[in-house]
Amino acid sequence: MPSKKTFEDALSQLESIVEELESGSPDLDKMLKLFEEGMQLTKFCRGQLKEVEDRISTIMKEGDKF
């Protein structure tokens, strides 16, 4: 059973992709593949952050009831 990707894992992968793209060494096809992968990781990270923001908002609202 594959382990669930964490925000930290995705962010680390994204940082590696950025470093590789900035190095200028990959060919155009590789750069496009890395860019697509980076966009998917960015979407995943944004989703994770949105979930956390929503949970914090809910906790704050529930805390106001006391």
C-alpha cells in the first residue's frame, strides 16, 4: 500500500524541481515534464494549505462559542 504524500514531501519535491530547472541543464522535453510535475505538486500543496486554513477557521469559530 503506497504511503500518503505529505505536504512536506511535496514541497521538497517541488524545491528539487525548481533547482533542476534553474540549473539550465535539462533539455526542453525534460523541462516541460518537470514544469508539469511542479504544477501538480503546487496544486497539491495549495489544496493541503486550504484544508488547514479551513480547519483552523472551524476551530476558531468553535472556540468563540465558549
